[in-house]
Amino acid sequence: MPSPSPGSSDADGLLAEQLLRLTRRLHRIQKLHLEPLGITPAQSRLLRTVAHYDNPPRMADLAQRLEVVPRAVTTLVDALEKSECVRRVPDPESRRVVRIELTDTGRATLRRLREARRSAAEDILAPLGREQRAELGELLTALVEGPEGH
């Protein structure tokens, strides 16, 4: 691995700070777009995760996928069940296992969430042209994937 050039650590520190500021801005904008739907970003993430499964997932599956403790999933499911977006259903093979299923209301909420996320993305990306957005997408993919083997 090449050694950093003098001064690059300052530039890298500035980049890291800019990424953190952008992340906070993105969260604020997304939250603003989600508020009218009466849903939190964490609830939105759980709904999207449940929707990715072919069959209703177990609570433990959701906790693992979301990288949170099971209690956090329980709290999110409780709130989403109260708003009738999901329901707990028994596992057909084990009475002790509970699975989480999207309701029709949950599917409709997901459609509205997709539109809210699209609007939030348009707000945040407004200063960039099409080519800049494509380049940013490639750069972010490289950062998300990280160096091979890590």
C-alpha cells in the first residue's frame, strides 16, 4: 500500500468530515420527508427489510439483517403493528417462532416511502448534473465496498 503524501491526512480528515456532514444533512432531509407519513427512518428501514424477504422473516432474522439487538426490532415491530403496517404471524413449523408479515397498509406505506425517499434524494442531489451524479455513484460504491478482502 502506498504511503500517504504529506498533507494528505489533512485532506482525508476534511473529506471524512464532509461525508459526516452530508450524512447528517441526508438524515435531516429524509426525516423531513418521512414526517408527513408518520414514520421514523428506523421504521422505514424495517419495512423495507421485511419487504425484501420472500417469506415473512423471523424477528431474529430482522435483527441480524439490520445489525441491531433483538429488543430494537421488537420496539419497531410494536410501533409498526400499532399503525397496522405489519402483523405478527405464527411460524408454521414452530409455535415458539414469530414471523413478521407486511399488511396491505404496510405495502401502501412502502410505496409512499419510496416517493418520499426519491424526493429527499432529489433535494440532496439538486446541485449535481447527470454526469456528476453518475460519478458520485461510482465513488460511493467504491467507498461502500472498500478495499478487497476487508
